[in-house]
Amino acid sequence: MARIAIIVGNPMRDSFSEALGDAYRRGAESGGHQAEVFLLGRMNFDAILREGYRREQPLEPDLATARAAFGACDHVVIIFPLWCGDMPAILKGFFERILQGDLLAIQKSGGKASWKVFKGKSARIVMTMGMPGWFYRWYFGAHALKLLKRNILQFIGIAPVRATVYGMIEAVSDDTRKQWLREVEALGHNAL
């Protein structure tokens, strides 16, 4: 049994991102896994890292709960839409806020502590976007996906990091959306 933290990084309520998060949770629970969903758009926290890395910004209760689940999980799932070529600001702010304490402690160690504070965890990124997924990967080089995968998740020790990209989100049929929900539910069942 895996412990799974599902982070839905879309600030809009009742979005397809939320539906994907719920599908992953259903699949995980049907596979005997423990899954907890964090809907960033429904959480109460300041997404701005006000002090940078000079001084620790105390976590609001919603962030403290999410941080504890993130630390305790075996597998993290991050679901978000591509906005202006990147992840929504609330998702980037979420990571900056929950990782700040760990990164400050590493800085204060004088290079003795490892940046791989979350070693032993795996991740799945699920992105949606308005353009074709293949075009995003080929022409744009999947830069937001690479940023999250290499510069955040792998940097803190999470590996492997797998990705699923769904493109043309506004143009696809309801049947296609239902198929995507089934695919994500199957990923959850297998904790992939």
C-alpha cells in the first residue's frame, strides 16, 4: 500500500483538474492505497514567499497539513493546467512555501546537508493545456514540465518522476475527457 498526496494546482474550483485529482484518488483507493487530495484553490494560504530565503515564513494550517502529507507520502501526484506557458502561480507558490523550511535548514548547514530531502518518493505530473501535447513537447520543449520535474522534484530527491500530458483540453469531446479520467484512475489504482 502506498501513501499518496495529490496536489491539484488549479486555483479555479470545479475544474477538470479537480476531476482528474478525484479520478486518481478513486483509483488509488480501489487499489488499496491511501490517498489525500489537496485542492490549492480551496486552501487558505498566502502563495507569496514574502521573505524569500532570509527568514522562515510560518505555514498557515492548510499548508502545514499539506506539508506533513507531502513529507509522509510515498508518491506525489501534481495536476495542473498550463497557463501562460507555466504552472499556475498558486502551484509555484505552494512549493516555495512548503519547501522553504527545508531549504533554509540546508543553507544553514554550510553545505553539509543534502538537498535530496525527499529521497525515496516518486511522482506523477498530469498537465492539461489548450495546445496539442505533442506540439508543446516538440516546439516549446515542455519547459514547464521540465522545470517542475528537474528543478523542483528531482532537485529535492523525488525520482522517478513520470508525466502525462493532455492537450487540446477545450476542443476535445466529452468522450475523450471521460477516457482521460479512466486513464488517470488506472494510474491511481497502480500508484503510478
